[in-house]
Amino acid sequence: MAFAGLYNYWIVVVLMMIGFYVVIAQGNLVKKIFGLNIFQVSVFVLYITMSKVDGGTAPILDDRYQVYSNPLPHVLILTAIVVGVATMALGLALVVRIREAYGTIEEEEIEQQEGELP
Amino acid sequence: MISAHLPALQVVVPLLAAPVCLLLRNRHAAWLLAALVTWATFIIALGLLAQVADRGTISYAIGDWAPPWGIEYRVDLFGALVLVIVSGIGSLVMPFARINVEREIPAERIYLFYVMYLLCLTGLLGIAITGDAFNLFVFLEISSLSSYVLISLGHDRRALTAALRYLIMGTLGATFYVIGIGLLYMVTGTLNMADLAQRVPDLLHLRTVEAALAFLIVGISLKLALFPLHLWLPNAYAFAPTTVTIFLAATATKVSVYVIIRIIYTVYGGAPIFREGILNEALMGLGMLSMVAAGLVAIYQSNVKRLLAYSSVSQIGYMVLGLSFGSVIGLAAGIVHLFNHAIMKAALFMALGCATQQVRAVSFDDLAGLGRQMPVTMGALVVGALSLIGLPLTVGFVTKWYLIQAALQDGAWLAVIVILASGLFAVVYTWRIVEAAYFRPLPEDREEVREAPLGMLIPLVILAGACVVFGIGATWPMDLALAAAESLIGARP
């Protein structure tokens, strides 16, 4: 069935939209950063899904296996995961500094404080 | 011998210098190393440009893995020009940074500043040199992550929120880019740009390839600060340390323009996608909106740094407009504006930085009467402002001349009007700075202000001089841009 066959892609789209929505709609900066992370993770799933071959195994040189999944996207995503972790760490570090400077991590309250500045 | 490895050295030298800076832990030693490395990258970039002009496009296989399997570094005229712009601005910023950073960043964090600076430089150079679409994403993130840190070093607490906003928008943009590359990889099975360029133009009818283009363009437009995706830029530039503002304003958005041109003209083969979809109308419209809307907003700013930031958004519109014509002359105007805007905006922000060094210049009142007290700095500011307006004998005029020619060739009368109107906005907002500096009396309570230190003035004078020199005898950047545009468009069958 076409729908079930594309099951992973539906997960990707749903995750992506959840992440995107959280980034836009949440006023809490920590939640925003996590939304961003969910958004990135959905792309990881997209890459892993596209490399999957039905019945394929890991690319090991052995006579018993003929069908392999494409290993390249996995490697790419390994890199992207590192980037994602770095982004999240930096984002959260910035939120800590923002809390020290403003005493809040709610976007509205920060904007209110900034509005009073020249 | 070593000249064959210049493409790798271009990126590896600053990349390795960054952790060494971290280990040095001494701000003077870190500055010296960062400066030497930055100047070395500039020499390497000039060497690459000479090689490309001499022998044509260079292809360098990293680790001897032949492309398209291995990562390829590919330097053509356009790439070499961008490398020269980025490393050249980086080199000019270094002497300025030594004095400016001492004042704006706490002493114990200065060596960390140079670590981030070198990483940012690495990322920007890497984007311009790599021939691999995914590798480009990695460099994009190296430069982005380090620039978020650089921006957050500003002493105003709003620098933190500006950096976080940029982080969120920038990450969304980069992730969109990755989605686009993923979709292209799904269809073509390759990540090498030259390889993609051979396959993608035949597959344009596929929905996946169209969707990939949309993701790529939107993602890069976020990094590029194309209206209406520019919201992160004004605060990020306004509250970052001055050195960072100069460097990012002159290089980061330019490199993003480079990426968008690469995607459209190299990977997607340029003309065909312009003929079918609405891409060129969309880019043209957004480019013109950037020019007008950001120009109008700039007029009403009270913070001078933010005014110049909005002016940057408006100038990015010029570049996008230039590339949206799809003609050699339009693309060449866009490319030459990369160069022109880099030097004029660097000169403007640097002049403002020199003023900030001596007085707390953030509003127009702080600038009052400075024209008499700091004649060199304000003189350079005026030269930069005239370039921004596009007066003859400055670099800004060269861009406008070719841009209007391209618009007339295309019969786009609206574009001609918008180009002229946005020049008028530039007159209004730069006049406000000039008026404050030259025609307002000195405030009563202002003590004696001296000219900025020589280490800051020399790079400033070089930049302002370049605005005029290339404006009068602007042959080589324009020739180079024309040749680069021809090779980008003409290589298609």
C-alpha cells in the first residue's frame, strides 16, 4: 500500500511540522531550542529513510549478503548530528546567559524589557 | 610544489590555527597568530586567483579521493574572487581588531574571540572553495556557529538575544538547505556540484527537484537576509562588537549570495529554471522589496549602526536583483556588487568603529561635530556614504551603471525606477550621518576628541581609498565579474 510504504516520510513531515511549530509558537526560549532540535532530527530521519533498501543489510563484504543499504546518508547524518548537538549546546548556553542578563527566559518579558531601552 | 596544494591550505591553515590560539591563552600572542594566518590566507587566495586566471578552473581532490566519490575543492573565477574578498576584508580587519577588541571585549576573553574569528574565517573560505554540496553545509555551520558566538560577545545585553535569534533563524535556514540537498541526492545519487550540474538540468520536470530548489532558495535566503527573512540581521549587526560587525557585514552575507548563485547557475544550470517557473520573478520582486523596504526603514533609525545594518539589507537586494535577470551583464553586476559592497560597507562600519573608539558613538547626537575633530575618519565615512548612494567616481556607481543596463536590456522599467529610488533613500539616510558630523555644532560638554589610533586609521583609509580607486579605474573587478558571469552562464549548452 502506498501510504504504508511511505510511513517513514509521514513521520518525517509530522516531526518537522511539530518542531517548526514549537520554534514559532513557543515563547519560552528553552522550548524554542528543543523545537529547533526536533526540526533537525526530522531531517536526520529523512536521510536515513532514503538510504534504506528493502531487505538490505549494512555494507559488509560477505558472500551471504547481496543487497546493501546505502551507507553514505548515514555518514552524512553523523556529521549533521554533531552539528545539531553543537547548535543545541550553543543555543542553551546563550539562553543561560540571557537569563543572567534579563532574569527571564520568556520572549515576551524580554521584549518588554528591551522596549524600555533606547 | 606547494602551489598545487593551495586549495587545501586555504582552509586548513586557519582551521588548525584556531585550536592553537585556544592553547596560547595569551591575547597578544593570539592576535599575532590570527593576524599572520589571516594575511597568509589572503596571499593564498591571491595565488589561487592568479592560478585560475592563468590556467582555468582548479579541481583539487581532498586526500586524493577522486571526485565525485571524494570531496572536491573547486576554484573557478567566481570562487577565487569571493575568496579574495573574504580573506582581504579579514586581513584589513586584523590591525583594527587589535585596538578595538581591547576596548570592547573583556581581556580574559580576547583570545577566545580570535579562536572564533579564525573558525568563522575558515567556514566562509570553505563555503567559497568547496565543490561538494554537503561539505558546503558543514562549512556553513562552522561559520554560522562561530558568528553566533562572535555576535553574543557584544557588551550590550541585547547582543545575546540578537545572537539567539540569529541562531534560530540561521539553523532553520541551514536545515532547509540540508533538506534540499537530501532531495537532490535522492534523485541524482551525487553530492558533487559539478556532477549535480550534469544531471539536474535534465530532471527539472520532477517534483522532487522542484521542491529541492524551493528548500535551497528559502534556506539560503534566510542566511542572506533577503527581505522578508532579514529580521535577525539589524540587531545582530547593531549589538555585535564593532570588529565583528565589520567582518560579518562585509563577508557573511556575500558568501550566502555566492551560494545562491552557485545553486541557481551551477547546480540548476541557470537559464532553464528561469524560463519555466516563477523563480526569477520571485527573486526580482523580493530583491526590489528589500531595496525599497529596508531603505525606507533605514531612514527612521536612531542608532547609526542599525541604520547601516538596514542599508545592508537594502544593498543585498541589489545583488539578488542582479542575479535574477539571468543575463551575463545582470549577473556580473550582482557579482561586482559583492566586491563593491564588501569594501564600502566595511569602510562605513570601520569609520563608525573609529568614532566609537573615541566617543560613545551610537546615536546621531554622539556624532555631532565630529567632522572637525576626526577629519580622516569622517572623511572616510563620507566616501563610503557616497559609494552607497552610487555617485560617479565611486564603486557604487559602477554597480548601478551595469545594473541599470541589465534592467534596460531586460525591459524591466520597474527595476530601473526602484534602483534609482533606492539610491535616493541612500541619499536621505547617509545625509543624516553627514549632517550630524559636519553641520551640527559641537556639544558644550564634549571634551577634546583625538583622531583614532593609526592602527585603525590605516585599514580605514585603504578601504575608503579602494572605494574611489575601483570607482575611477574599475577595470579588474568588473572584468573579473564579467568573465565569471560568462563562465557561469556560458558553460551551459
